[in-house]
Amino acid sequence: MLADGTAQNPEDRSTQFVPVEGGETTSAGTMLVVAYLLMWAILIGFVLTSWMRQKKLDARLSELERSLGPGPKS
């Protein structure tokens, strides 16, 4: 063994699972649900923001077309 408690040889290491005390308290299922909710919230926010920007752009384009007046007659 080294001074820091690690084994030098692979044979010296434990081959048994030993759980860590005081580790994660949140389950993987909870983190998965939170991740999906966060991704949906980001997607919905992006779609709503894009929709609002498109609505403003359409209004601006309509105003510009009105200010230019009718096009040339052919």
C-alpha cells in the first residue's frame, strides 16, 4: 500500500462492492424526470419566443408594405 491508502498492484485491490457512505441522496429516476422537464421547458420557451418574434416581424413587414403603397401597375 502507498501512503495515501491506494494499492500498488491490481491484485491488492478489493474485488467486492463497497457502497460509499454519505453519497448521492437523489435517485436516478428523479434526476431523469427533472432533466426531461427542464428540456421541455426550454423547448416550449424557445418556440414561444420564436413565435412572438415572428409575430412582431410580420407586423413590421405589413407596416412597411403599407408605407410603400401599391406596387407598379403592369
